[in-house]
Amino acid sequence: MSQTHNSWWSVLGSGWWVPDWGSRARETAIFERETLDCSLTPGEMLQVVKSDPWPFALVGSWAGGGAILGSVPLLVADPDADPFAVLDALPTLTHPPDGGTPVGGGWFGWLGYRLGRRVERLPEGPNRPVPLPEFHLAYYDHVLRLDADGRWWFETLVSPGRRRVLSARLAELRARLTAGPPPPDRERPGQDAGPPPFRVAGGRRSAHLSAVQECRERIAAGEIFQANICLRLETGWDGTVMELFDHALGHVQPPFGAVFQTPWGGIASLSPELFLRRRGDVVTAGPIKGTIRREGDETVAARARAMLRASAKDAAEHVMIVDLMRNDLGRVCAYGSVQAPPAPQAQAHPGLWHLVSYVQGRLRPGVSDRELLRATFPPGSVTGAPKVQAMKVIADLETTGREVYTGAIGFVSPLAGLEMSVAIRTFELREGRLWLGAGGGIVADSDPELEFAEALTKGAPLIAAIGSRISDAAEPDPARGVFETLLVRDGDVQALELHLRRLAGAVRDLYRRRLPDDLAACIRAAAGELSGAHRVRVRAIPEPRLGGLKVELETEPFDPETALVPLELAPVAISGGFGPYKWCDRGLLDGAGTGDSVPLIVDDGDQLLEAAWANVWIIEGRRIVTPRADGRLLAGVTREMLLALAPALGLIASTDSISMARARRADGVFLTSSLRHAIAAALPGGPSVEGAEMVTARIRAVLSDAGWDRPAAAVLRAPVSSR
């Protein structure tokens, strides 16, 4: 442990951070507890501590039932630490209590799915629209505990020098309880009861169908037996995870509910699944695999339960994952001690029946929690079999990177041992974006349409529990294809490699196809015959019956001078935006722009995304700002170049959320595209175009002087995840 001493930080109640060098979590401690005279629900008690630093709550079956709440941690682990080693840094108890299920304190938090890359050699994976920390762990030396009998306790792990602080903390909490908890703040002025409707992120339905189909093909080829393929449902939300969790607890009672609020957002989990529970040297896993909708009266629900138990597909999925968990536990358990029941249970959960088995083993002497987690993480039920190869397939096929989702949430305590849920049914929040992962295990006979429906079935009751729904709004038809528009000057194609890389990514994600190897040569040949300025449109259209891809080229003259006239923007609301692809189907924009006006796509909450054929920017002094490429918009080629070239213009370029109100207060608004480079734009009620015209003229001049080769090369060198 001496090598990890510089990976610890202490957080003070004032909000200042100071290095602690790790000694505080590894000294001796005494367990003590005091009763709290109150009869609050976990949701009501959460209101008591929600304004403290780093509040959390675990509600449901944790540590024998009831709830565990905490705030104001003694330590917060450094993001660069080894999280598995962090969990081994626990105090030694000098007088452990007899009997009961006390917790006292310990490390609480989550381990994100991406930590699997620290255990196995895995590819980087798909784009991460809104990255989260790979893990969050904080050490609390006191917690509020609701036991299975309904009594609240103030439990502590008293270490040297902390008794006076903890006594003051108890007095403070008792004073708050006497005053009564503050009311929930989800009814804030201007805030609806729940978030706006959720939509499938990334390539939406078509991308998930393609991913499932290719997964089936890889199974048929013998690469894997099963993989858990997921999608992301997302929306905008300017509230907190505490509000979401409090709202959800009024509608569902998850076995492993959890909420962690952080300075940047946090998570609210309604997980039904036990990942690991260690008590002494006995470890238990509770993998879930196999799902069917549960609705209607008792007779209808019982019929669905019987169908699930009789399903050969669900049984095959379940057996493979139980065997995988047996294998993982066998790496650290005594030989012959790992056991599983002969048949799974069909358990009822909100809106669903699940097949569940409990796998149990006895750890070999000396095996630490670090070794246990490194042998089993991430959970087998959300990866596949064989596990490592399935994770490589997941990285290849999914269109948005997993963050906390399908990792683990829970705690390690010197009293209560280790207990973690599988991070499914989990809402993640950052920078005004709220999302929920959902998916299922794919086997040889999986039906892509049914798998997509199952993912929505899993997400719908959870989204309903927080007061929202899954949108049924229209979206672009992927069958009509995707396209790129390139500028040609006297036979020279501008930024061809960048455009083709983006088109190839869309074709791969949406259709599981490859562009023709000679496409670049064909485009150059067609452009070589052109003089002056032209646009070249490249369309890629799937041909499902032939299993191929049709590529069309179209050229037409382009007048760069008339293209520099400032444009009027016409805002049009499209929930979730157009996504990161350039769809041939533009039907959602029909009638949105008239005459010289250009449709400006605005998401829920008046967040600017992009124009119909261009990226949008605002000017704030020397700073130019464009919306983040978070999966709701297309990251244009010129946008990427301008982000790289801004210092040469004496400008500071950045990405951020941009509301309509912020854009109207800006010094100017402009658009960037491959054809027009940069052009001033007028926003209704916004700034005049004069300031933007000066900036756009400088941008066009720099691009003209530098040519496109150098900025394009800079973008090509940048890692995909940075864009």
C-alpha cells in the first residue's frame, strides 16, 4: 500500500482540498452508534443531507435492508489512483461489535465500466459524448443507517482525533432533524415535474439493429457465444440526481437503489442486480439474464412468468452467464467451493420478470477485495462470453461509450464487508445531459427488432418513474442513406480524407458496411475534370436485399461569392437533434426555413445544436464557442479545423452548452461549413451581423492562406475521443 500513498485527498467541509497521504483510512477505529429519534423515510432523510458535500444514499437490500446515507466524506480518492487498491485501505477495528449488520462507514461510490481496460487489454471503444470519471470513491467515517426494523442510527468508525468532530456532526444532524427536513426541490420554479422525453442516442434505432445483426454474425462465425449489446436513451435536464431519485422512490422500490451527487452531476441507480456481496470469506453473485414484460392482472403476469421460464433463448443466455460468473469466482475461491442452483428464479421487478441465480463461493485465504474485484470486473451479465472477446465486440459495435453504466455501485466496509450492484437501470447526469443505458444479451437466434424493443421495455418503467417518457417523435429514415458534401477548387478536393473518414464511420455504425476501396480515387477522378468552384455530394445508401452499399456521386457548380451573404436563422425544435450523422432524409426540416433563412436546430430547453447544413458558433469577446459534439449534432470538418486553428486567428475556441438566451447576448453569431467556410448569421432578437462578418472574414483568409492540408492533418492526428 505504500506505493499508493500519494493518491489520496482529504476534503474539508469548507470545500478546500488538501493532500492526506492515505494514513487516515488505514488507522485503527472503534465502531460506535447512537439512535436517532425520527421516523423519516429514506427519501425524507436524504433531504436532510442533500446540501452537504458529496451526499449519497443506498436504499433497498443493502447490508440486510433499509438504507445507508452519508455526506461530508473524510477522504475522496484521487481520479488517478488505482480504485481496486483504494478499496483495500480500511481501518482496523479494535473492538468489533457482536452480531447485527452494522456498517459504520467505509468506501462508497462506483466503478465505471471503462475500468475493465485496467484489467484486460481492450480497445478504446466508441465515442464518449459526455465523459464521466472512470470511478468515484469516497471514505465516510460516519453514516446514517436505517435498519431492517425501521430504526435510524448514527453509525461511526471513530479514529484517533475524530471523536470531537463526529460528536459535533451528530449534534448538527439532530438539530436538523428537530427543525424538520426541507421540502423536496423538484418543484423549482420553471422546472417541470420530470425531464423532457428521452430519445435513443447516436445512430438511434437503425444503429442498434445493425449492431445486433453483426453480433449474431460474429456468433455464427464462432468469435463469441454471447454479447450484451446496449443503447443509450438521453434527454436534457437542469435538475439534480437527488430530485430524480426522490421522485423514483415514490414509484419503484429497487433492491439496490443508489444515488451519488457530485459537483458535476452524479448518478441515480434503480438497479435490481447484485454484482458481489462478501461477508467474511463468503462471496455471492446474483447475475440477471432473461427478461420479459410484466403487466396486467395476476393471471396475465403469471402467464408471462411461465413464458420466461420456458424460453429456450433466455435459458441459454442465463446458463452462459452463470457459468461465466462461476469461472470468475473460481479464480479467487477455494477449489470446489463455487456453487450455483440447478435452475434460476423468476423474480418480479418494475414492469419486468427477470431470471436470477445466486452463485456462491468461499475465498481462498488472504484474497483481498482488490483481488476479488480484479478477477470479476466488469460484471459478466453485462459483458458476454467469452468475457474478454465479448468486451472487444461491444467496443466495436456500440455507438456510444459506456460510462458508469454496466460497472458497479456500492461500498466496502470493515464491518459489513463488500457489497456492489451491477450499474444497470442507472441514470447518469453531467453538463445538462441525462442518459440511461439499456440493452440485452445477444445469442445466435436473437431477433434485432425484438432486442431493440426489449431495450425500450427495460428503460420505459424507469423513465416513467422519474416523470418522463420515451419519445415517439419522428426521426430521419436511415434507409435513405447518409451523405457528405465536399468543396472542389479547380479540380482539387478539399479535406477529402476527413470527409471520407466521417462517412465511413456513419456507414459502419448504421449499416455495418464498408465504403468501396476505390471511392477516394473515383472522387478525385470526377473532380479532376472540374474548373472553378464545385460541390461534390457523395451519397451512401444501404441495399438490404443485396447486403451491399450503393454509392452515388453528384457534382454541380458553386459560386463562393454569393455564398457569403449573411443568413437569417429560423429556430426549429427537434428533440435530441439530428444526431452525429448527415442523413439524406431531411424531412424534419421541411418548411422550417423560408427564402434566405436557414433552419437552426434547437433541442429541449432552447439549447442550440446546429444549422441545417452548418455548425453554429457564437462570439463572446475573443472567445468563439460552438455546441459540444455530444451525440446530438454533426461535428463538421470546418468546425474541427477551426477548433485547431483558432490560436492563429488570435481567438480562443471552445465547446459548451449554448442556450438561445446566451446566443442572443453574444457579440455575434456565425456558421461554418465545408463549402462556405465561415459566414455571418442573424438570430432573431440577437446581435447584428457586423461583428460576425469581421471574424468570419479572418477565418476565411486563414483557411485560404493555409490551404486545407495543414489543418486537415492536425484534425486527423487528433484522437477520435477528443472531438
